[in-house]
Amino acid sequence: MSAEIRPQPGVMEIALYEGGQATVDGVSDVVKLSSNENPFGPSAAAIDAFRNAAQQLHRYPPTDHASLRCAIAEVHGLDPDRVICGVGSDEIIAFLCQAYAGEGDEVIHTEHGFAMYRISTLAAGATPVEVKERERVTDVEAILAACTDRTKLVFIANPNNPTGTMIGGNEVARLAAGLPPQTLLVLDGAYAEYVDGFDGGVGLVDARDNVVMTRTFSKLYGLGGLRIGWGYGPKPVIDVLNRIRGPFNLSCAQLDAAEAAMRDRDYAEKCRAENARLRAWLAESLAELGVPSDTSCANFILARFADADEAGACDAHLKSRGLIVRRVAGYNLPHCLRITIGDEAACRRVADAVAEFKGRAT
Ligand SMILES: *Cc1c(COP(=O)(O)O)cnc(C)c1O
């Protein structure tokens, strides 16, 4: 290949995203607890909507996503004109980087922040800036101190992945208020639904002109495989993002299934409550075995071990028992394992396997 044919600066610095493992060689009856998926799957109404969409596969989808945006707006009490839908919230994150950051610009993410912030920043040709957390919690002071006149975006996930921790509304508001004038704050609310009564940052988006929120159908709504996310922000920001959004970025199947999932409030609430119950049980069970975790506000716990060796050994043991969890060394947490909250049987299997690993078989 000609030496003159080169990708844009930054592109070759991107390390490929590694998805959660789904199989173990030689082990059947595996449970995948590595990608924070809803163990109960999507709402039956969403599956019906997806099936019905099969009859219309020859038709182009609508470009304005009006029906889904209205459903989202109704449920969350939002202005539908300030909602944008994308191919997972990953696409909204990519739009934000593409639209607001380029060569010479800086984009802040936290020490244990979601991998896509860095990937999308580099893809846009901008420079990712990693800011320390305080004991696995977003540090507002440190973020404000890291801002320069080149900072264009600040990404925080609240609750955060893979730590499961979150910061309070006052802290987030202090961050938004303290940013330089050219900086947009992105509140990634992928796990907001798991926090009872939490608006994900809607109040702050409405109160200010420098805050955007991203949300997803991949976690609580159990539609990770279908790829649907959305964002909510000030009208001028949403208008900018819509200019770079492909007109047909979402298929009818995606739009219809997401709308049905959003409107099935009973199912969403059932999944949220069951996650909260099992999360408390699993965290407590592991803590009793000498494996602590921070109080999680999401659908996983970050189990801490003595060191990377012990985490690796426990991971291998869990695998031998058909339990696939996530190593998070790539998130600067080599001594931890991120364990998605499965159904009750899966949680019991995890607790039993960790007990076995710790030499205290139940
Ligand atoms: C899972 C996750 C998302 C969701 O990504 P999708 O593209 O919507 O599937 C976004 N942010 C964080 C922090 C996540 O963990």
C-alpha cells in the first residue's frame, strides 16, 4: 500500500474495544455476566414489535424518529424536540466528539471511565485527557483542575461503569457550573434507570446550556443486541448533532422495539426492583467471603481482590464453573472483577463459586 495513504491522526492510537466474553471452551451451561445485560431479556412487547417489523423490511425507516422520541419524552417528562436517537448511546457519544472536538482539542474522561469516550475522542482527531478518580469515585475538583482553554467535552458516567459508584446532584451541578465557557458536560446515564427516582441529570440539562445527557436501551431495557440509545440536551446542541446523524441511522425494527420497551413501565420496574434485590444479596454474600465492593448503583458489582493475581485466579475459577465475568485491567482496575447481576440462580452460582475459590465451599 502506498505510504501516502494514511488514516487521520489519532486513528492508529485507538485500541480495539473488547466486548465481554460469551463462551468458555469445554464448558457448557455458561452464564454470561460480562456485559451488564439484563438477565431477563427485553419486554415481551418489544419482541412483538420487532417481529411485526419483519413485514415492512422493504420500507425505509422514518428519518425523524418522532414516535420513539415522543414515547421517551412522555415517560421522562421531556421536550421531544430536544431528544435525539442513535445506534446505541455509543453513537450519541461519537456524534458529540465529531461535532465538538477535533485536532488540538481536549476531551476529559475519568480514570476508570467507559472506553468509548477515549475511542470516539481519538476517532475525532482530538486528545483524550484522563483524570484521576478518588477511590473509584468521580472527582469533580480534579476534573475542574484539568480543564484548559482547549477542553471541549467532559464525559462522566453517573452511575459509573465499571465502578458502580455515583456522585450526587450537587456535585454534578458544581461541575457544570465550574466548566470553562467552551466546554460541554456529557452525563452518561446508561445506568440511571437502576437508581430509583433518579432523573439521570434531566434537571441539570433543563437548567443549563452546557449539559447533555445520554441514555440507552441496552441495559435495563434488555436491548443491547438491537443497538438503540438516545440523548437529551439544549436545542442548539441537538440541532448540531442531528446534522451529522445519518437520516436512516435507526431501522424500523429498532425504533418500534425501543418504543414498545419504553412504554412497558411495569416490566422496566420489575427488572429494576429485581436487580436491586439481587445486587444487595450478592454484594453482601461476597463481602462475607472477604471480597468487598463499593456500594453499586448499577446492574453489576465491582468485586475487589487482594491483587491482580488473586483476581485472575478467581476469574479462572469462575470460568471453570461456567461463570463469565469481566476482567477490568484495561480500566486500571487489575485487582477487580466486574460481575453483572444475573437472575437469582446465576447470583447463587457466583456466590457458591467464590466461596469455593476462597476455600469455604458451602
Ligand atoms: C453500556 C454502556 C453504554 C451503552 O452503550 P450502548 O451503545 O447504548 O449499548 C454507555 N455508557 C456506559 C458507561 C455503558 O456502560
